[in-house]
Amino acid sequence: MNGFIELLTKLVIEAGIGASHIYYRDSLELPGYFRPSKRWDFLVVVKNQLVAALESKSQVGPSFGNNFNNRTEEAMGCALDL
């Protein structure tokens, strides 16, 4: 997943947002709706305004169906948090 995050970082920088506004190693927690905080994999914050929040998940393993169901539930929970 690191390559995916690096690609996103390059795209955001190319779009004109400075690297100092991109977080993918530290300061990744935001308040959530159903929980006090949610840890994200990639954030873009400009002038104290959230521009992007991303959580990356892989779809690998012997139980594709089970993984798909779990990822769907997580995606819905993340959407509600936002």
C-alpha cells in the first residue's frame, strides 16, 4: 500500500498543494461520528481545513468473499464518520 500512498502524494503535490499539508505517517487521527477518533492512512489539511482523508485496504487472501464483505462494512462506517 505504500506505493499507492506515494502515488497519491505525488498527485496532490502536482495539483498545487504543498507537501507540508500532506500527512501519511503522523497526525492521522480525526474525530469520528461513532467513535472519539478514527485513524486514517492519508490526510490533506490546508489552513486547518480537511481536504482529503483516505483509508487504504487491500483485497488479497484466500477468502475474497469474506474480505469483500468486511471492506464494504468498513467503507460504509468511514462514510458515516465523514
